[in-house]
Amino acid sequence: MRRYLIVDDNPEFADNLGEIVRDLGDEVEVAESGQAALGLAARARFDAVVTDMRMPFMSGAELVHRVRRVDPGLAAIVVTAYVKDHELEAARREGLLAALPKPVPVGRLLELLRAARRDGLVVVIEDDAALRDNLCEALRGRGFASVMAGSVLETERLGPVKPFCALVDLRLPGGPAGTAMQRLHAKFPDLPMLVLSAYPDEPPLPHAGFFPKPFDTAALLEAVERHHARPPGREGA
């Protein structure tokens, strides 16, 4: 049985969604504010949190930021009617499983909840926006959240996230081949990196796998799965 936290200042919506999830056999706690949600997250372990973006006193973006300090491994889904909201971009920098529109596509939300993984955050460093989006969607299909960067500079601006592995293109704008890999290593010294490249460049650091472009996405996802299944401290074993 899985357990979810639903946060929305519209209690009717939150309760209705909670009932749908309970009818499928899982447990749900409902909070009408970010502060109440933080209290619940401090007392219980959830598989995922679903939060509205615009709420009084504490936005969904702030909640994701603060709840990750209570439970870093918690998967997060936000729902919003404002897809261009700058706070949504802030939430994405924290690493989301998904951002869904309002009215909420309940079927899609239930799929995401069933797939959501604790401690399942992947860093995706790739300057090809289409490929980056495709990779993140493929990861999402297996329950992995992602945080993205498209240049060396964006790699340096990654938020205080706790990923378990990274997919890194060797050649990115802003520096010589391998620079982003080096910057990522400086930020996360023990992070396993799966290298992506269309060129025969030698990665400047030890890596967990090399995938020449065009690569087999299924093989890449299986490598991600192996790292997620590996206990902390066992990388390279």
C-alpha cells in the first residue's frame, strides 16, 4: 500500500481526489495549506505529494522547496492553471515528477502516482531541447523525476537537489567538452554520471556508462534503473 499527501486550499477538490485514490486501495492525507502539509510530512513517510501551485501564505513552489528539507526523497507533482507562472519554473528547479494543468487530468495523475519513486531524481544535462524533453518524459514514464540544464552555466545554477544519477551530454554551450561533467562532479562528488555524446571525446572523469548518440533509450533507462536499485555507497561496486 502506498501513501500520498494532497495539498490544496480547495478542500472539496482535495477530498474528492483523496477519495478516488483511496478507492484504489492507497492511503491519502489531505492538507489545506502548505504549513499543514509540512507538519504531516514531518510525522509520516509519503510516496508522493500533489500540491496546488497558488495557495495563500505558501505557494506550491515554496512547499516543494521546504518539504524536501523534511523529506528529500519525496516525489512531487504540482497542479496549476498558470503554466507560465514564474513560480512553476522555481518548482521545476527543485525537480518535479510532473506539472499538470487545471482542470486536473485525473487519469494521468493516477498513473503518475502509481509510478512515482522515492529518491528518484535524475539530473538531465543536454542542450538539445527536444532530446532533453524526450528523456525527461521517458524517465517520467518509469516514475523518475528530473531537473534539467541546457548549458554549462545552467549546470552551475542547479538548485539544492539530491539526485541519484545524472545523464550528461559531453558537449554543451559555455565551455570545452566535459566542462559540465566537471562542474556537476564538483557539486555532487559521488553522483554516478551516464555520458551522452555524438562525438568520440574522452570523458574527463570516471563515469557509470557511455551512450553514443543516437543511443538506445531503453538501454539508457535500464542503466538508470540499476543505479536507482543500488544501495547508497555501492556505486561502482
